[in-house]
Amino acid sequence: MNILIVGAAGATGGHLVRQANAAGHRVTALARDPARMKLAAPNLVTFAADAGDGEALRAALTGQDAVVCALGNPTPLRRNPSPQSPASSG
């Protein structure tokens, strides 16, 4: 199976690339900076592009059987330090 992994240079994307390769799939890893991946495999193709670039994304989609999106925010989610309580409004 040909799988495109969008966001392949991130932590989650890297895990997905390794798992797909281990399962014998042909993987196209789309990342803004593929050099950050530090992965090499005979069935791995890297594709340098921003996921927001429609033309580049269409090119990466060519010949794929499946797409996995691993885009995320590098900043951990945090609790709002000053939430407004319903009792304080009014």
C-alpha cells in the first residue's frame, strides 16, 4: 500500500512513518523540513512541502492509497490561567 504521511517530521508523524515502514508499506513522508526526520528506508520517499501548499499537496497525493495526517501544534495545550467563572459576570 502507498501511504502519504503529512507532518512526518513531528513526533507522531515519525512514529507513523516507522510503523508503516515496518509493516512493509511504501511511505511518502511530507514535511516542511525532511532533514528533521533522520529516517532512511528503501520504501521511504521524502517530500519537502508545506501542507498548506495546495499544489504541492496535490502532487504528493498522486499514486497514494491512503493519507494519514499527523499535523499538530508543537506547543502543549495549557489550561487557561484566568478562566472567567459564570458567577463573576454581571
